[in-house]
Amino acid sequence: MFLISAVAYLDRVNISIAGSAIAREFHLDNVHLGWVFSSFLVGYALFQAPGGALADKFGPRKILGLGVVWWAIFTCLITALSASLSGLLMVLLLVRFALGMGEAVVYPASNTTVSFWIPSAERGLANGIIFAGVGMGGALTSPFVSYLMVNYGWRSCFWASAGLGLVIGVVWWIVARDKPREHPWISPSELTYIEDNLPHTAKGAVGEKLPWSEILRDANIWAVTFSYFAYGYAAYIFIGWFFIYLNTVRHLDIKQSAIFTILPFMAMALGSLIGGWISDRLTVRKGKRVGRCYFAAGAILLCAIFIVLGSRVESAQVASVVLAGGAGALYLSQSSFWSISADIGKGSAGSVSGFMNMMCQFGSAITASLTPWIAKHYGWTASFLVAAILCTAGAIAWLPVKPEVDVKTGRAAVTV
């Protein structure tokens, strides 16, 4: 799942690095390029919940295997377009929208896997490893895509990304199984340990499916989902606009911009791992309110502080480091979202996390188009301040969350 996460982000972020070259060839300005970014995110957001439901029904092994093939096809399709094509912008939007549909299954399916395989107290680190792939994929994207662009043209980076995805998809199909009992490599002692430490509301209820009416009535789910919306808004500034910001606003050349663009993604990878580990330790010692909820709130608030400071620093290099610190702080909270949604969702972990991630991606889609608009009319500092304000609201949203309350009964869940 770490490798799939890394390649999925390579497929997603490559256009942010190649975006300037694509815009020049296709005669797009930053606002139109923002629409192209947003079209992926809209497709990605709309199919989060359906992707999670498919993973719950058919299993993550099949759904992720098909997803890898889908997004390889649509990653390559953009290379077949030309500036002379009638309705080029609309075709670009449709291709990226379809790519977003295919990638939408990745994290809901991974959360379904986590819900079946990982004991509750270890889910922070497990999700930290999975989402470290986001940072690793993003960090490798900048030098990888820049090298291919300079030497072979921007189309080559999309071909390479699709090929890597197919290779990792084959590995996934060979290695993965939906549940521990289905895996030929698992030992009896490991199987017993996993099954004895999965969360239960009642004996045998770990696989119970939740109807959408109950999911949509749960206050905890809505609070976490709003916070993830704010998280997504802030995250996409680092994912989609950081390279362009350094290149066009901070006036770093392409080589320097590519180097400094690595920093937020490395910080994301470290933040995911460290945050997951700390969250698990706090959860074991202090409970989920502290280990998941309060820890996530503190991390997101810290991100807001870094964003404000980084946007006001004069030096481009220092600003890059400070803003990278904000990305790392934000990703300290990443595992909390997915650990809590797996605990709440149980047998419907894919659906719950898909709904949560849908709103996160709507936040990202809004950032993709709103950030250049705000920057154009009010300056880039204002764009960063809006993200900081949303982060603060997202941090506050975690405070009333009660992770031990069962969705069906509204009472504290019983663990056995």
C-alpha cells in the first residue's frame, strides 16, 4: 500500500511539475491550469464514497487491481492531445476527471485493508506508513519529472508514471489478500493475534455493514469530515501550487524550484510516520481522545502557524523550509483521520473513509482553482492566510469527537 500510494501521487502530482510546459504548449493561463487541476480533484472526490463501497463489497484486492489499470490508461491519454485539437480545454478536463475517478479507490480500499488486517492500537503507524507514500511519491515526482521533461519532453513523464503504476499493480495482485485468513503466508499465531485485537462492538460484529442513513447521521463522522475538508484545502497548496509558487512568485529557477519542492513532500513522509507512531503510543497510554483527536487538533493548528510564518518570510529559501514544516505538521495528523474512520466504520470502513476523503478532495479542488484567483486579486499571502484560517477551524472540529461512541447505538462501544 505504501508503494501504491507513492505511485498514485506520482500520477497525480506530475502535472503540477509539467503544468508550466503543458500550459505553454496548449496556450493555458494559471486560471485555466487550475481548472485542469480541479477537474481531477472533482472526479477524485465524487468517487471516493462509491470507491469505498466497492472495496467493502468486492474487496480491496480486486478494486485496487482494476483501479491501477484504469489510471494508467488515463495518465497516458493526456499525451495524445495537441494544441490544434478542437475543444482542447474540455477534453483535458474530462481526461483528468476520469483519472480522478480511477484514483478515488486508493485510500478507501487501503482503509478497508487496514480495518481487516490491523489491530486498532496499531492503526496509526500502519496508516502512517501508507501515507508516507504520499510524501515519498511527491518528493520523487519533482526530480523525476523534471529530469524527464528536460531530456525527453513532458509527455515522457506521463508514460513513465503509467508504467510504474502497472508494475506495482501486478505486485499488489500477487501479494495482497483481502483478509488475513485468506493469505497463504500468514502463521496461526499472527492470525490469532490480529483477530483477537481487532475492534468489536459485539462478538462477531467486526464485519457488520453500516447503512448510509446511520453514517450520515453520525456527528463524529461529520466533525472529522469537516476537519479533513480543511486539511485537503491546505494540503493541495503544497501538492499542486508549491512548485509554481516558488518558480513564479519567489523567482527561483526551475532547478531550484524542483529541489525546494522536494522539502514539503519529505516532511509529509516523515510527518506521516512520526505522527502515526506518536498517535499509537498516546492512544495506548491515554486513550483515543488524546492519541487520535487532541493530537490531530494540535498538529493541524501547528500547520496553520507555519503557513502564516512561511508566507511572510522574505527569503525564498527560508520560506520553503518553513512552509515545508507546515506540510510536515499537517501530515502528523494524517493517520488519525484514517484510524478513527476505520474504527468508526468497522465493516463499512471503506464507505466511511470514502465519504470523509470525498470532502477532503472537494477542499483540494476548491484550493486548486481558488488559490490562483485569490493570488491574482489579493496576493499570494492572502491565499496562504485563507488556508491557515481553515486549518484553525479544522483543528477545533476535532475537539468534540468521541471515538469510542458506536454509530448504531450512540453509546460507548464495548470492546472484546
